[in-house]
Amino acid sequence: MSAALQLLKLNLEGFIWGHGLSIFRIIRTSISLILIIGFILYKFKLVFYAPYKEPTPLTLIQSIYFSAINFVGGSYRDFTLFNILSKIIFLLIRLFGFVFLGFFIAALYRKIARR
């Protein structure tokens, strides 16, 4: 069992990071996270759209938009977080976004510095 978990861990690390920092892999993983979190928000109806009327559950496109905007550090004024789980997911989206932005800048710097 331990060997299977290590193999899974190695394959996951290879998908996300590869050997060293790769700009393509960082962007691919960021987009994957945005889509996965957007789908989770849509499926479990954790965030609602309420600009000037009664709150309504988000559509799939709105959920992905919410996820993407928060991943890059934007605002979410039109959206309402109703429970603690949605607030935790919101914080995780922001945290992942900041971490991946740091990875992206580091990879970009390494690529420029090599030239």
C-alpha cells in the first residue's frame, strides 16, 4: 500500500511541478485548480449571486468566474458567502492563488536569468 501511495504522489508531483519550475505546468495546474474549485462551488451551491435582488445559486460559468477572480486576487462584490465552508474555500482559493503567483514569478525569473 505504501508503494502505491508513493507512486501516486510521484505522479501527482510530476503533473504539477515536473522537474523544476515550468511555466506551462504552473499555468496548467492553476487552470485545473480554478476549474475544480469552480465545479465544487457549483455542485454544492456554496456561493450565491446577489447584486440587487434575492440571492440565487451560481451557474457553472459564474462559479468558475468566482473561482478565477479570487484566484488572481480580485474582488467578489456581487457574490455572497453564506456559510463557513464557503468562506474556507474562498480563503483557500486566495492562498493557492498567491502561492502559484509566487511560483509563476520565480519560474519566469529563472527563465529570463538563463538568457
